[in-house]
Amino acid sequence: MPLLMSLATTLQGSLELGIIYAIMALGVFISYRTLNIPDLTVDGSFTLGAAVSAVLASISQPFTGLALAFISGCIAGTFTAMLTTKLKIQPLLSGILMMLALYSINLKVMGNKPNIPLLNKPLIFDFLQGINSGKYAKLVFLVVILAIVLALLFFFLKTKLGFVLRATGDNEKMVRALGVSTDVMIIIGLAISNGLVALSGAMIAQYQSFADVSMGIGMVVIGLASVIIGEVIFGVKTLMRRLIAVALGAILYRLVITIALWLGMPPTDLKLVSAVIVTVALSMTAIKEKVLSFKLRCANSGRYKGERM
Amino acid sequence: MLKVENISKTFYKGSINEKIALNNLSLTLGEGEFVTVIGGNGAGKSTLLNCISGVYEIDAGRIFLDGTDISYSPEHKRSKYISRVFQDPLMGTAFDMTIEENLAIAYAKGKPKGLRPGISKADIALFREKLALLELGLEDRVKEKVGRLSGGERQALTLLMATIVKPKLLLLDEHTAALDPVIAKRVLQLTDKIVEEEKICTIMITHNMKAALDHGTRTIMMHEGKIIMDLDGKDKEGVTVEWLIEQFNRKSGTELDNDRMLLG
Ligand SMILES: Nc1ncnc2c1ncn2[C@@H]1O[C@H](COP(=O)(O)OP(=O)(O)OP(=O)(O)O)[C@@H](O)[C@H]1O
Ligand SMILES: [Mg+2]
């Protein structure tokens, strides 16, 4: 019985974490799906958000910390986009360069310390105590934030600007032929994407009461895994469904990892498992095709059985 | 309307692969003129359109649109006035977005892209009305993703997108070449209809000699980056495909070679 209780608490914690990571996954969705650019800046901008948020929380400004984290993420994304559009460096490489640069920048933001503990500092979750000290207060609060982010993103992607942004990932040539600079669209898209990623990092830092300079490592892989898992399991039919699918994908990913850890998987294997999950998810289409062609071939050879040489 | 003055374009200049695609070419189009362009493989037809639309920067010469010098303005800025339909039906639309969303992007051409809703009720009514003119039943499928349309349907949609805001110049690069003959004919008819009704200044490249003669008000023939024949108005009447080929062979000193050229 106490074992089950502990599992329930663990699962709730993992659910809460999953919701925060969902915001990061939505950011990755913008770059990877909407713009069709696998953006590796994410590893750096996630930590950047955490660092900014931790520094501001330690001077008692937790909410300002979130806002500034979002903005700093936008700036990081803008730089990556500039490398790609203005200097014509391949998107993948631009992301790697920014990720590298951000490692040093993040350390600077954190005052050259590898981590900032936030114990006994005012955090965004503190005000909840005044309203409702129940077990689920944090969870509800996080769900509300995620819902707001989802709604804002959905309405943004349904505006005139959002339309062009989505078309840019689909068909850059068409967007230019319709009189819009794709460079500007890529800048806007990567800015928003990394803004969301940084916001997620900022919330994680406050949730777990510390920021660490290496907490972003592998984040882009987790983001991609969430996007793909979400789409495969929950569908892509409409835009709204797709956004929700991505968020659910992030939550599901976190739950699966938590259960695996709970069942005794060593935490050091985490990154290996993440890589395997993403590999499987990315190869899904290829595998599906193989299976389909195999089935067809079987059916065919069945039909001609009598005449085979 | 459009004035192209002595433009030249050489690819891989100075290397052994040097290729002169446009050689001191000039062309002037009047208001509402509809020019069809023919010529062999590598004659420079596509390059001409790409230089006019700003995909390639010209090496020499000037391009004026409506009196404005656009020789060096970037592609997306020229696109506010110049619409294009490419040969590849995949090139003109965003496949993962719906028909109405695609049209909305085209309809917002040249206007600021703010945070207003992408499509209004009035827009949808207009889109349905315009789609109905295509007579392909697309007006009942506005919420469907473009990726699910056939090549011909997409190309018709692209044509509508290119003209829903009247452009100063419409450039068509073999926009029916990838379609099967029946659909190709239909899209050509639509092109005629839209261009004539809206009186749009148009340049249409085609590999179909007969189509070149049957459509438009003027036909030009290109060879090695130059215009070697220009048939306008009356000159064009009564011209046969055979006569055209004979003229080509005489003027260019070679046999007309275009592996996709259709005579009938
Ligand atoms: N982007 C490019 N880079 C290098 N060479 C090019 C490029 N575009 C065109 N060329 C060359 O310029 C010449 C003219 O090509 P262009 O595409 O304009 O011919 P075209 O008249 O459209 O021929 P087709 O009927 O085959 O479409 C060709 O020799 C071609 O190889
Ligand atoms: Mg061509």
C-alpha cells in the first residue's frame, strides 16, 4: 500500500513536469513542424530560460523572471534565424553554433556558477498557498498555464501572420512568390519557438528549485520525441488537435520515463532511452512503408502461387 | 507595362561550364498584352521569367514594371506585383494547409500580415464564389488540405491564387506541362478566361506550339538567350505550326530540339 501511495505521488510529480515540458515541446513543434527546421538551439535556450528565471527569483522577482526568460529565448532564436537567413549557414549548423555560444552565455547569466539553488526563495508557485493548499493546487495551476499557452498559440497560428508562418515550412518558394520575405518568417518563427522553450526552462527551474547549466542537454531530443509520439498517438487532423497532441506527447513521454525509472532503470540510461525512442519514432514512416510493401508482395506472390517457377 | 532592356544572364561565369542563358535581350509588353513564348531546350525561357521575377539577379540591363525600375529589388518585393505559376503543381501551394487557408494567404498579398484572424466570413464567401468559376467542385472542399488535390486541381487553384489579387504581371512557366491532356486543356481555358476578363499582362511559356499560337495576343520564339521571332497581332493570324518550325530552323540555323515539344 505505501508503495502504491509513493507511486501515485511520483506520477503526479511527473505529470506536473510533463505539463511544463509540454510548453517546450510546443516550441519545438513550431520550429520542427511549422517551419520544417530541426532547431538545435533548444538545448541552450532551455537553460537560458532557467538561468534568467533563477537569477530573477533569487532577487525575489519570480514572475518577471518568466517574462524575461521568454524574451531572452526569443532573442536566442532570432540569432539562430539570422545565422540561417542572413549568413546562409545551414539551419542544423546554426542551431549547433548557438547552442555552443549559449553554454558560455548561460554561465555568465548564472554568475559563473554551474548551478543556482532557489531554496527559500519566492517562487511562482508560492501564491498558491494563499488560495488553496490542497494536493492538486500546483497541478491545476500548471494545467491552466498550459491551456493559456495552447490557446494563444492556436489563435496565433490562425492569424494572417500565422498562416504565412505555416506556409513557410510547407513551401518557401510559394511564400516568396506571394510577396512575403521568408527570412522574416523564419526569424519570427524561431524567436517564438525558443521563447516557449525558454519559458519552459524557466518554469522547470522554479518547479525544482534550482537551475543547472547542463539541464538543457538533450532537450531537443525530448522535444522531438514529444512531437512525434504525440502526433502518432493522438492524431494530426486539425491544427487544434495537433497542438493538443504535441502537449499530450510531452506528458506521456514524461510518464513513461518515470515509470521506467520507478521500475528500476538507472537514471544514467535516460539519454540512451530517449535517443532510442526518437530513433524509433522518426523511422516509423520508413518502417510502415517496408511493412506495407512486404504485405503487398506476400499478397501478390500468394495470388500467383500456382504459376511460380 | 513591362519593359525589359538589354538584359543578360550568364551562369558559372568564367568557368568551363559558363552558360549564357540570356544574351542582351529586350522585350516590351503593353497593357493587357498576353505573350506566349516558345523555344528549344535551354533557350533561356525560364531564365527570362526568373530574372523578371527576381529569382536570379541579372548581370546587365534594366527591368521596369509600370515605369518603376525593379532590376535589383528582391524577389518577395517584386512578388507583390508579379504573380507566378510554376510547372510543378507542388510548387504553388502549401500542401499541409487547407484550400481556404491557401487562398487567404494569396488574398492577403501585398497587405500587412497582422494578428487579425487569417480568414473572415466574407473571405470564405468570396473564395467559394471564385472557386466555383473553376468548375472543379473545389468550392465544396474549402476545408480540405491541398495535399489531397490532384495535380490539375492544384494548378487551377494556384492560378486562382496568382490572380485573386490582380497582379500587374502574370508569369506562367509551362504551367500545364505536368498535367494530363484533358486537365491541361481545362487549365489553359481557365487561364484564357481569367487573363482576358481581368486584362492581366501575361507571359506564358509553353512547349506546345499549337497552344502558343492559339492563345495570347502575341508569340515570341527564343533561341540561345535571344528573341529570334516576334509575331504580333495580325502577323500571328493564320500562322501554322509547320510554318513556325520552318522559320525556327531558318532563323536559328539549327533544328528545333525540344524533347517535350508538342506540335499538335
Ligand atoms: N540555376 C541555374 N544554374 C546554372 N545554369 C542554369 C540555371 N538555370 C538555367 N541554367 C542554364 O541556362 C540555360 C537556359 O536555361 P532555361 O531553364 O532558361 O531554359 P528553358 O528555355 O526554360 O528550357 P526548357 O525548355 O528545357 O525549360 C540552360 O543551359 C541551363 O542549363
Ligand atoms: Mg524552362
